[in-house]
Amino acid sequence: MTFGATDYFCYFPVSPEMRRWGLGVTASGFTRVPSESAYPPRPHPEHHHFVWAQGRVLDALQVVLISSGSGWLETRVCRQRRIAAGMVFLLLPGLWHRYRPDPGTGWEESWIEVQGPVVNQLLKAKTFPAGSILRMGAMDAGLDEVLDMIHQRARNGASAFEPELSAAALRALAICEQLGFTGTESSRVQRAVRDAERYFARNAGETINIEALAAKLGVAYSHFRRAFRAKTGFAPWQYVIHLRLIRARRLLASTDAKLDEIAARVGFSSGFHLSTTFKQAYGFSPSHWRKSVR
């Protein structure tokens, strides 16, 4: 956290630009809470203020980083959890929660609130499950630097909507998502997924044995397949087909090559196989696509 940073909080109105860009920062703040002091230290707007006895429910997603000190977090889904410096927790919309610093230590909290279609899609896809909103290693991953940038712009009078803040907020969510993969086994599977994505990108047109690849990457195929779908939205073989179809579309649009030739170049067994798969994926034939883009 930036040395000498002053306490502040700022709430932005919801902008129509949020829908165009997909995500917007609607609030942000930084607070140092000394030991043996009241919490929350000063009143926020009524729709965000809370007391420990009652807790609170928000209509947006908040990312809260504890950069020093310690305390507790409790939600309807999770029992009371101990918070230590370097942890981040995500407050999900509609989920009752309460949190506070340990009176003996106090803490420093840095937070942002985000809304928009991208946030809604991430929540719908259960990127941040209600039972796994507390994550470790946030400062090692650079979350404090991302939040610092948002705070600096907010303190300097950021407008109601700034694309730069949206980009920084998306980066913050991406860091939180990666921090969700904790433990040796999960980390190993996630590394395998990333390695597989790179392998598929380089070799999508070649013959690929998915189970053999998982074994080479050192993970069980069932775990690999599940993690791959969770990260990409595709089963591994569907992902390969997706890459092949993207390359086929490019060749159809930019060359006069015949369908059999394109099929051979991108990894399909024949022009007929490519045409059938293309229709299933997009609802129209390769020839129709070629005519429409020309």
C-alpha cells in the first residue's frame, strides 16, 4: 500500500457507459483502523453502512484487501473466519455478511465495488463461489498495486466513469480468481490447464490425444477435464474444435482455397467433416460464411 495514504471513501453514480464497457467501479475506499478503536470508523451512506450485530447485504460485488492487522469475516454460507494481513475477501451481492478488525491489532483495509454485465457473468459462472470468498496471497500477487492505482485516481477526482478504472478493476478480479486455486493439487491442475491452452494454440491442426496430454502434464484426466471446462467454458476437445473452426473461418475469408484443402490445414479429416462441424457450431455452411464476409 502506498506509504502515507490517507483514509477516504468515494461513491460513483452508475453510468450508462458501464454497460458499453461491461464493468465499472461504483465505489472505492481505504481506511486505517487503529487498535482499540470503533469500527466502522466513520459513517458511510446508509445503503453501505453496517454494524456488527446486524451485518449487511450489498447489491454489488466488493473486493476487500486487508494489508495489515487481523480480524474476522462471517457470511451466511461461511462460519466466522480469521482474517490476516495479505488476505482478500469478496463480498457477493445478495449475501449477508459482516466483518471487523481485531481490537488488539486494528487493520488497514483497501476496497473497491464493481458492477456491470461482466460482473454478472462472472457471478453466474460461479467464478467466485459463496463458500470460497476468502483468498490468501493477495499482496504477493500484486493486488495492492492495482487497488493503489484506483485509489489514486479516485482521490484525484476521477469522473463518474473512467475506462482506466474499469480495466484496473477487471485486473483485480482476475487476480482474485487466480488466488482461488489454492493447495498443491489445485495449483498443479491449473498449471496443467494453462500449459494445455498453450499447447492447443500451437498444435490445434495436429492429431491430439487429450488423455495422453493430461498424463504428460502430470494430472488425472478427470480432474484436468473438469478444471479446463471451469476455466475456459469448453471441454478440452471442444476447445480444440473451437480453435480449428476459428482458423477455418479466417482461411475462408482470406483465401480461395477449397474446403478439403482448408480442412487438411486446420485439422479436420475432410471437407465434409469441416462443413458438418461448421454448420453445427454456427448454423450455416462454410460457403455461406465465405460469401457473407466477401
